[in-house]
Amino acid sequence: MDIELEFERVDEVLGVARSRGVELIFDTGHGIDKQGLWPMEVLVASLGGCLNLDLGAAMELSGYPVEKLTMTLRGHRDDDIPCIDAASCHIDVWSASLSQQAAEELLSYALGRSTVYNTLTRAVKLDVTITAHSS
């Protein structure tokens, strides 16, 4: 599978990536005028987006419909290099009859299927955890 995006620099702090009619605004600014995400934030958000899709699909296929799923994502930038050297993701998921053990097994399966996780784990220390909540 090949991926193709268009990128346009709009002004000194803004850039726009486009794919399939969707725009993602990148902004290197700070404070109240910030209109988009820093590229570092997009990298960490991509991990969450990929895990959301893969974990949700695994749960549905296993008979655990997702009632609610939230994530807390964090990344750390090593300013000396500079690079993202660590990221973490904690997932809270609500589904009827979902045990903690089943949630951890589904997460393990989803991690094995996650393109972004498998790409980042080669270069970044990643920590992904899950907590199951039954409704």
C-alpha cells in the first residue's frame, strides 16, 4: 500500500497536508494564535488513531462492542538530538462483560496489527496500557 499526500506551506508558521479531501493543519506557532498541531503532536496522535482503529476492530470481531474508548497520549522530545524518544498511551475502554485480561489480550493483538505502533517501536520507547470498564 502506498500513501500519497500533498503538502503546502501557507505562511511562516502554517502548513496544510491534504489527502482524499481531508486537510490537516500544521502550526509551529505558540499561544492563542496557534491554529493547528505541531508535527510532533501529529506523530503521537497517529499512534492513537491507529490503535483506536485496530483495537476497536479486534473488540468488535471478538464480540465486545465498544461503548466508549478514550486515550491519554503523551510524547517526550529529546531537545538535544531533536527527536521523539518516548511516547505513552493509556486506553480506557468500556464494553459489557469485558474483563481486564480480555482487554489486555485484545490490546496485544491490536499492537501486532498497528502500522504506526510497529513503525514507531523500532525507534521510540513506547508504553501502551489499557484499563477495562464494564458498563
